[in-house]
Amino acid sequence: MRELTLLCAAYSISLFYRGMIAVIATDISLDLALDEFRLGLLASSFFLSFALAQIPTGIVLDRFGGRLTIGSFMWFAVLGIGLFSIATDFYLAMIGQVFIGIGCAPIFTGTMLIIGRRYSPQRFAYITAIVIAIGSLGDLMGTTPLATIAQWLGWRGSLQLIMLVTALIALWCLIGLGKDKPLATGETLGGMLRGMAKIACIRGLWPLMPIFLTSYAVLMAVRGVWSGPYLANVFLTDATESGYIIMAMSISMALGTYLLGSLDRRFRATKIIVIFTSGLAVLPLFVLAAYPDKGPYFAMSAFILLGLFGFNYPLLMSHSRTFLTPEYHGRGMAVLTAISFIGIAITQSISGLILAVADAAAFSPTEQYQILFIFFATIISIATLVYCFSERNGNANELGRI
């Protein structure tokens, strides 16, 4: 129980960093003179560095275990949020985001590795969903509470407060997590790198790649970046009202994660649940594309449905584990996490470019976000269609033939 509490705390701070920009985007943009494209780049830099850092973190996780990796890397996040809080231009803020991404990189992968070594495969998705659901408190802190603290301390002061919290959690993880003995593979560094490359060659995983690239990416683009600007630009909501609406989406994401994990535990039909819920997640995006200016609470309803059915990441990871042997779990989940977060970085950058081009073409804010929601719905629909051709259960022995 103590370990799960610590993992929830670490994951909660990681979730906070993923979505914090949405609520304070207006203040940051004004203070640092950012347009939509640069705001999208700033948000995506966290996810891109997070993705690239999966290569070393995957190796370190398999070599040294979750406790040392999570507890040590989090100090990069402490440095990054400190730099972000004192940034006076786009570039220093981006450097801060890069360090935050590196610091958070092993948290979720390490959490899944520890859970995978402590619990049976049948309970993996369920326990992971519990950690995500509880850890989502960090996501909630990045909504109205962050907006309230930012009004009191300013956005810089609020981030400096989070820096102290991150440092405490990092120290807590180093001291409090139990021993996590890595599997003794005897591999050299070169061998471990070749092992990561082998994972990308597993043909059974290929139909899962598009949904790894797009599903969580769209969720984080809406929740983490554009929900706040959309509400402010189209409906003229202030930071507090936007915070409440985004909080509702965050709550639905937490509930949805637990719901999907419970369904998977009960029916043992991961692939079918992913396909069905992905289809349900696409619907509110098409609704927003059709009615982008119906009102802020109509938009909130769509956000809630997207959050409730769109967070299928734990189920995708559970499905992917069936293609991996135990000694490849750390690297395998790191590679797949990297793919997912590269998708987030690409999606946020492209979405920022879409809005910037639409703005330059004199489209109204309503029309700009209409185009954005169509883009989001389309890429998830295509990815889900490809996923339909995946194997229901993988064959881990395929790794030995590569």
C-alpha cells in the first residue's frame, strides 16, 4: 500500500506537468509574447523530451529498477520547473519544459514495471488503472486550484510552489519505495539498445502503433493545451470558469480510467473494449466540430465524454505486454511510451500550426477550433480502424525469432 501511495504521488505530479499550460496559457502567452504556434511548441517540448528520454530510462529501469530511476530522474523536473518559473522568453521556458519532460520520463513506465513485478498479469491493467485514477488528483490540481493559486501568487509563484512539492516527492520516492531488483540479464549496454530496437520489429505490435500515436495525443492536446484557449477565445470565459470546465474533464478522465480497467478485469476483452471506447471518444469530437459555439457547458459535456472514454492507454499497454517476454517489459513499455509521447508532441505542434495558419487566413476563432476538432476526430478514427487488425493476444516468443 505504501508503494502504491508513493507511485500515485509521483504519477500525480507528472500528470500535473502534462496539463498545467491549458489553464495559465493566456498569462504565459502574454508574458512571453507567444502566438498559437509557439504555445503549441512549448507544450509539445515536454512530451518530445519525455519521449526521447524513454530510451535511456528504459535501459536504466531494466538495469537498476524503478526506485532509483524514478527517484533520481525527478530532480531534473525540479530543475526544469525552476527554470520555467523564471523564464523571460520562449527559449528558456522551452529548456525548462525539456528538463521537466526528462524528469517525468520514467515515472509511468517505472510504475508499470513495478506493478508488473508485484502483481499477476491478470491484475496488471486493473492495478495500473487504480494508480492512474488516484494519480489524476495531480491533473485536477492543474485546473481550478492552479488558476486560483496563479491569481494569488502569479503563474511564476505558483510554479515555484510546485517545484517544492516535486522535490519532496522525489526525496520521498528515493527513501520510501521498496527494493526493486532488476532482472539479471547480463546484457551489455549495446545489447540492451539492440533489445529496444528488436521491440520495434515485432510485427504483432505494428497495428497498435497508430493508436499509440494518436489516442492519448488527442486527449492531451484537448486537456493539456487547447481547452483553455478554446473556452477563452470562443466563449470569453475567464481563468476560473475555464478551470472548472477543465476540471470536469479531468474528473471524467480519472473515472474513465477506472471504468475501463474494471471492464477489462471483468470481461477479459481488452481489444474489444479499446475499439468500442475509441469509437465513443470520437463522437464528442465530431459533435464539437459540428457545433463549436453552442456554449461553454455544451463544450464541457463533450469534454467529459471524451475524458470518460478516451483514456485507453493502460489497456493498450496491457495488450502490448502479451507480445513481450519479462526481461523486455521495461524496455518494451519505454519504447511504446516513447511512441505515444512522440505522437503527443507531433499532434500538439501540428494543432498549433493549424490554428496559426487558420488565424492568418482570417478564420474566426470558432472556425479555427472547428477545423481542429475535425483533425482530432479523423486521426483517432483512422488509428482505431488500423487497430481492428491487431491480434487479440500476442505471442511473446516472436521476440526470440527476431
